[in-house]
Amino acid sequence: MRGIYVFPNLFTAANLAFGFTAIALLTVDEPANLEKAAWFILFANVFDAMDGRVARMLKSSSQFGEEFDSLADLISFGVAPACLMLKIALGNFGTAGLLVALLYVICGAARLARFNVMARSPNPPSYFFVGCPIPAASTFLASCALYDLVHFSAFPAGGYLAMTAGAAFLMISTVPYPKKKKSEDGPNTVYFKMAALAGVAVAMVAYKQDFIFLIATLYISSGIVWKLGRDLGRLSGYLHRRHKGVAANPPGH
């Protein structure tokens, strides 16, 4: 039975291995390594998406696995993307660029810590994440780098400052991001999602940078749109109730 618990952690280890390799590639001053590092961050995301689902499918979830996953995520989706942003653009801004990269890492660590605390609360949110998940933030930054490299400096250097800082703040914000309930992960669903993830991996190998950039941007924007929609709905409801109250009790009566 012990092997059942080890198997999901192999996916987490693969996630960590890809994240570490991305960082290692960025220590070598070769332009081609920027693209390789971005792809390695995206591949780390694929394995991160699989480890939890495999654990639930095998009914082998454990506190050790959860802690291991968080530590791997901090390296692959916190440190690695920050290093990528430093290498591709933020390093040109000196101390300011370094501070923005550091801000991203700190916010990513805080996001993971908050997620772990909320996951162990009696009634965690079942249909949304509070703040942008760190894998989504890292996917967005890595996809921006790939899109920029393919389209030859599509973004100004200052754009990377804004995108990195924006991703950092979205992680620690209360902006809701959609998620699927764990209870819906039956065996057939897991197999289907693993096949879908494999398809995404094939698309990555085929260098579908534009597609990945589009999906990542849509997801990271979805939380902002959702929050604005909820806030506007609440404001509309408040104004409607206020209007009804004024109509029922006109001035002077």
C-alpha cells in the first residue's frame, strides 16, 4: 500500500524537477535558455495539475503530499518565474526590477500559505479560489515570455514590471477564481482530464505559444471580470433596495 502514496508524489517530484531545471537554465547566459526555461515552467504546471488528481483517484491523499506539493510549487511557480522575469526584462531596471521579482516570490509564498490554511478550515470555498492560484500566475508569466520571444519583443520592458507586479497582487487579493469541486473527480473524469492534460502537453511541444498565452490571459482576467460582475450586482441590488425604500417613504411623509 505504501507505493500508492508514493506514486502521486512522483508527479510532485517531476514538478519540482522541471522548476529547478528552469532556474538552472537561467543561470547560463544563453538566449535560447529563456524559451527553454519558460517551457519547463509550463511542463511543471502539467505535473502539478496531475498529482492531486492521481492522489484522489487512488485515495492516497496525505498531509505529507500536500506539504511537498506546496514546497514544490514555491520553487516551480514562485522562484522560477521570478528568475525568468529578471532574466528577460526586470534585470534591466536594477533594484526596482529585483524588488518586483522579490514581491512576486513573497506573494506566491503567502498565497500558498493562505491556501493551505483555508483548505483545512471547516468550510473552505468549494467553487472558487480566493486570489489567483500560483500555478495560473506562473503560467501567465511564462506564456507572456514565450509570446514575446516568438513575436520579437511584443511587450515593452515596462510591461513586464506591470505584469509581474499585477500577478503578485492578484495572488494575495480576494479576487475569486473558478475551480471545480473535488467531489466531482470520479475515475472517468480523472482519466478524461489526464488525457486532456496530455493533449495540452502535446500542444506545448508543438510550440502553440499564441494559444497558451490566450488561455492564460483569459483565465487570469476571468477573476477580475467575475469580481467586477459580483460588485456591480451588489451595487445594483443596493440601489434597487434604496430606490424602493425612498418610493415607499417619500420625503415629507
